[in-house]
Amino acid sequence: MLLFSIQYNQSLIKVKIRLNVDVGNINLSFLFFSMLRNFIFIFRRFWKIRVSASGCVVVGEKLELFSGMSGSEGMAANGSLTNLSPEKEKQVISDFARKGEAEAKEGNTYFLLSLRWWRIWSAFVNQSPPITTNEGSSMEYQGVGSSRPPSIDNSDLICNSLSENSSVEIYDTLVEGTDYILVPEEIWNQFYAWYGGGPALARKVITRGSSQSELTVEVYPLRLQLHFMPRVDHYSIKMSRKETIGALHRKACEIFDLSPPQVRIWDYYGRRKHALLNDLDETLDDANIQMDQDILVEVINHNGSCTVIVQENGSTKNDPLAVPEPSRINHSIPDNGVSRTCNLNVSQFQNLSIANKGPASVTTRGSCAGLVGLLNFGNTCFMNSAIQCLVHTPQFATYFLGDFHQEINRQNPLGMEGELALAFGDLLRKLWATGRAAFAPRAFKTKLARFAPQFGGHNQHDSQELVAFLLDGLHEDLNRVKKFLPYNKSKDADGRSDEQVADEYWANHISRNDSIIVDVCQGQYKSTLVCPICDKISVTFDPFMYLSLPLQSTLENFPEVSKNGNGTKKALSLYTCIEAFLREEPLVPQDMWFCPQCKERRQASKKLDLWRLPEVLVIHLKRFSYSKTVKSKLETFVNFPLHDFDLTKYVANKNNPHPQVYQLYALANHYGNMASGHYTAHVKLINDNKWYNFDDSHVSAISEDDVKSNAAYVLFYRRVKTDAAYLSNGTRTKSSQNIRLHR
């Protein structure tokens, strides 16, 4: 029989434990230890508590947490000080913040603190109403600014309760300034003394950067996947980036019970041996070891040969078993984790009058949010440039930094079960994290290659083709239409007004396609075909995701614009490219149209018009041309507007009173030729109105004069001067009503 009871008041704790067994001869039950653990977790902030060798709970003297208190400052039931004024608390925390800033060094401890709780406390010390969440509550705490906050609650940051080894796992996609803030150890201790609660989430300060002078809080230590051959064992471990290859080698030997002289370890990305990790003094950071990277543990025979030869495809020569895919193994840690480091940020404490806005509004030291590069790990510049343009699309940043999971469509047969959207959202959160270093998006590329094998391997690919695939794939993964209606083919105009026909086509389209991608990026063409024999006119309206402007036909159709007096080519205007794209021209013979009146295939003339324009307009300058024998690239300079790109006169729908004026915010560049080229991205951070060049891992500021070049390949424009009540595609959906442009 086990009797366990706790009596607790403000000044006394009594613990009674009675066991009708000889605890010296048997182990205490798991239930008993669970109860002890919970008891210790609750009361250890007030009393020194330990479990003796005989299994007894020993309650020692009261902790000296309130050494500076006067006799009138009592302790409330939740552990807070009852008579300490908000102004006094604010001053104490500000003093600790200044001290932490002055004494910051490698090895210091910082703590994660829930942003929700921080905002409640900030409202209390500033005597202002607390910030509410999107759900209308502030940590489900309905007090006002003058009320004392409840106990610290970090539960929104953790994804499990205390496990058997007492470790606490935090969610993999937390963002500093959005989900949490970082506070020095002294501030955490003071908050804990006043309010109690938790759990405590401590992290160490490390140095990073080329000069090892940048102080960074390692919020997410590296999580590595060890693969031991030939036993096909798999084990997940966590290590700091500042630990060495030697430490990793020793840990692998301990885990698999191996003799160190006979073991060597490899960078095993993509189930291929990339590099032997033999510099035992090199740190994991310097060796470019990334989050969730695979490490091969290999045993060497006495004659120097491998026990098992791991081939290029990841299978073993002497063992028919291949290393299992990660998705088929029961991991002790979730697969979708991210590596994140957050710069020390104590400036939010220095002026607590702005704290109600949240620390996200305060600039931190080091890299700003949105200025994170991507490492090139084998001809991946095409992917890096496309990703930077997409993640810096303001609407996408807002959407994927929010709670987009409720819109994931896992049942869509045209989608990827939501995996592409989750991977992209995770990558976007990493790239918008404040102060983190450049990293290799290996996990995203692996996921991408799974669904689009054409982008696998280490060959160079077309950045625009990747943009098109990602937009289409994200749309299918996030399609709000869960049950497709039978396809209803829209009728030809047959004398009806363009407005009526266009709305019918669009309604039919969005009845099957409704996502953030449609809200932001999709527009509508008007397509007019005229039969050269019977003059039959056919008008249809089709959706588009981007405009592909063929430069070659522009040069051919507008020679007076593209050449100067001596016959050499000069700059093309983007407006000229638009006009060439919309110009009426006959269909090519292989694409002849079946005339419903003639009942014959005819080489009809075709005219495109813009009918609806999207919030974000993507323009592809078709520089590459292909034939059976020749692949070439046009180096023509296209003069594209950075501001006031006015397309109003090109929109055929004259009933739309809103101006269609755009501003450039990103572009992908391609330098070189078809055989050996390189991609970069230029991105304008809307909030600070500055342009930056993203050249893989290198990010640098550039002037507006440097944005234009003959390398411009894919242009990203956002519409400006937009009435908040108006949406480009004429639809109003629950999600799209919340979209706002960052002006």
C-alpha cells in the first residue's frame, strides 16, 4: 500500500509518505516516482527538496529567493510579491538588462520566455491593456493591465511534458519576437522569484561568424542522425555547434559500443559519402554540419578495409539491406526540426514603454530579420534565388509566419499531402528568424526532389521553372476546396458581355481552386480567336500565375525599338515586351484551332488581353531559347521600372476603376551562359526600404541603381495604392480579407 499526501499553505509544507514495504529491498513503483517528480517540480522553487537513498522525501530549508524583501512584502499563493510596485519591477528588470548587455560573453545562459506572458507583464508594468492574440485572448488570461500577471507559462513553447529523462522539447518552428523572447539568466531568476511557473528553457551563448566574435544564443542545438552499418542502426542525438568532430566521434563510439580506433565518421547527406570527418579538433559549425544531417558511422577492419562498403546509392555491398529512409523510422525527435540561433536581444528592456508592441518591434544586434543567406551545396543557386524571392513576398511572409496549418489540404490528389507547404513554411520561418547565420536548405531540397525529381541531383536547373512548380504545388497543398465539384466547362461568349463571361469563368475556376496562392498571385487573361475563313470569334477567359514575355519575338516584331542607327541592339522597355506579348498574331501550324462553325482546324489569329491582375505579378523574361541543336541565351538589357509600373491601360476590363500600378520588390538574376551560369536574387526589404543582394550565403546591401542589369530573369512586382476593400481577382475569402500590403 502506498500513501502519499501533501499539505501546503503559505508558511508550511508537510509531506507524508508511508510504504507497507521494505524500500531497502525493492524498487519504488513508477507511479510513486512520478508523483515525487511532480511534487518536486511544483514546490522546488520554494524549498530545497531531495529524495534520500531510502526513498524518503527530504524537505530542507526555505530557498533564499527573496533576500531583499522587507517584512511587509509577503508572498502570494502563486509565489509573487504582493507589494512590489509595477514601477519597481520595471526598474529591476531594466537594471538587469543593462548589466546583461555589458557582461555578455560566450558561455552565458539565456532563457526562452513566452512572448504571450512577456506582453502581459509589460502591460502590467506600463499600466496598459495587454495585447490580445488572434483568438481574442491573451494567454487565456482575462485580466487588465493593472492586474498582476499569473505564473510564468511557457507551455505554448513546449511540445511535450516532462519525459522520463526530464528533458523538455520545444516546438521546432518557434521564432524569436513572434513566439518568444530571450532573457539573461538574472532576469529569468528574478521573474521566477516573483511569479514562479515555467518550465525553465535555458540555452547557452556561443560565438559564430568568420571572426568568432558574434555572440549568439543557441536556441536549437544540432540534431544529428547517426547511421551505423552493417547493423542498420539509427540514432538521433543533439550536440552544440561548438562541439568538435572528436566529440561527435566519441559519442558515436559510446552509443554503438565501438572501439574508437576502428571507427570513422562521414558526412552522409542524401545517403552518399560526401566527406570524411577526420579533423577531430574542428567544430561542427566549422565543418558545416547542419540540422538533421545524416552521419555515417563506419567500422574499419584491422587490415584497414571497411567492414561494409557503402555504395554511392546508400546501399551496402555486403549487406542487402539499405539504410531506411528517415520517414520510416521511429525517431525520438520530430523530423521537421530547424536549426535556429538568435542574437542577444536585451534592447527591448531598455525602454519598456514600447514593450506592449512586443519585442518583435525592437531591432536586435547583428543580422536583421529577413537577411539570412542560403549555402550553395552543389549547383543550388537556382533554388536559393527562387526561395529568396518567394519568402520575401510580403503576403507569403505574413501567411506562413502565422498559423497556416489549418488550411493544409492533405486529401487533395493533386497535392503533396501538405508536405511541400510544411517544408516551405518551415524554411520561411528560418529565413525570417532574427540574427541566424546562413545555412544549407538540405531538408527542403530533399523534400523537393521527392515530389519533383527533375530538381534532384546536383545539376543546375531553371530558377523560373522552380518558381512555377512551387507556386503550383503550394496552391494544391493549401487549396481550401476539400471536395471538388464536377467540372463545369464554361460556355463560349456567344454575344454575351465580356464582364458576364469573365465572371462565369472565374467563378468556375475558384470553385475548384481557392488558396493563398490564388488570392495573391493569380490573374486572368482574355483570349480572342478569330477564324480566317468564316470570321467566327471565340472569347475565353483563363487564369494565369505569371507572365512569360518572349524577348526574341519582341526583338523581331519591334525592330525600330530594339535597334539604334548603326543596327546594334539597345535596351528594350518592359512596356514594349508587354505590348509584344499582347499583340495579335496567327497561331503556329502545330497549334491550329478547331473552328466550331467551319468544323475544320484553322490557323486562327489570337489576341491576348489582361483582364484581372493579381496582387503580386510575376514576370518571366524568356532569355533562353532551345532548338534541336542549339541552346542560347539572350543578353538583351530590359529596362524595367522599379516604381510606378503602370499597367492600367493594358487591362481590357474598363469597368475596373482601380489603377493597376506596381512596385518591384524582388528579382532573380542569371549570369553567364547556358553551360556555366549562376543565379542570384535582389530583394527589397519593404520595412527598411533598402535593396539587398542575395548571392547564396552572402547577403550585402546594394543601391537602387545597381538593381537593373541584363541578368534580370524573373521579376516580382507588388501592387501599390490598393484600396483595402478591393482584391485584384474580385474574390473575398476568409483568409484573403486579412491580407495587407506592407507599404
